[in-house]
Amino acid sequence: MMRRLNFFIAVFFAMLTLPSLAQEVELGKHYTLVEPPLASSAPAGKIEVVEFFSYGCPHCADFHPIVNIWANKLPKDVSLRKVPVSFNRPAWARLAAMYYSMESSGDLAKLESALFKALHQERATFSDDQAFVTWAGGKGGDTKKISEALAGFGMQSRIRRGDQEATAARIGGVPAIVVGGRYLVNNSGANGYEDLLRITDALIAKARQTK
């Protein structure tokens, strides 16, 4: 009984902090509005946070472990969706295909951190798809499923949709975060990656108020 009481007390005080948290962010300084809002792929009632990124981006490599820790603590009414972008760069389009292939094979959690390390610390180049498949297999990935996904008919469409979504949100660089389809975090208004996520949390609170 006492444990349940403590739980409801904690929820009550958490709800009290939501308005003040949402008021910590300022339009134009910490975020801009996405108009029209991006469509959400999250279940009804959930607030979707979208992270636009590329494996070719050194800032995304630095941000990756920080956002992973943050994502593991998200409330149940919030979901994170990652969207790799190419900005019409062929090399980045190939990296986006790597993301979707690992997602399709179920190896994303196993391989993603290792891929960032391979690209930015070990200077791997992956001259073709087979080089990536071989690397993924060496890390325990499902080479058959990854190969099939890379060669799949819909791969280029997925990459284009990601780029179109980034264009619709007026993404000029990565990493970039959109909350609730409507709020684009202004990276220049953040003092480092932790502060960027603090702003994201405040925008989640704001989105929660307007649901």
C-alpha cells in the first residue's frame, strides 16, 4: 500500500513540473516550428521524437552514446525514431542503406555502435555492399538478411523518404531532433549535447500539454 502511495505521489509531483519544464524553452531560440507538422509513425497517444542523423557525420558519432542513454530512459508515452539522411550525397545514401539493412535484419542494436566506431575511429571505408556485409558478419550480424535488405526493391524508396522528411522539417544539418512532428530543436540554442536533450525533454513536456 505504501509503495503504491509513493508511486502516485511521485507522479503527482512530476505532473506539477511539466508546465515549468515546457516554459524553459523559447520559440526562435531553442526551437522552431515545423509547418506543416511531420506525420507520426508512433502508436496513437505517443509523442514521437525523430532523430535525423548520418553515420558519416562526426557530430552524430559523438552524440550516439549520449542519445542512447537518454533513449533508454524515455517515458512510456514517448518513442524515438531514427531517420538516416543523405543530403543527396551518394556516400551518405549508402550509409543510410546500411542503417535500414541492419534495422531489417534485427541487428541494429548489436551493430550500430560498432559501425560508428569503424567509420570514425578505425577509418573503415566499405568500398561496396559486400565489404559491409562481411564486416557485419564478423560482428555477429545476419549476413543473409542484411544482403537481402541492401538489394531489396524498396531500399532506395526508403532513403528518398528519409530525405524528403528531412526537407519537410527544414533540416540543415545533423544531428537534428524533431519532437511531436512540430518542434525542431535549434542546435545553436543548446550548450552541448546534454543541453540539446534537456531542450528535447522540455519540448516533450510541451507536446504533452497540447495532446
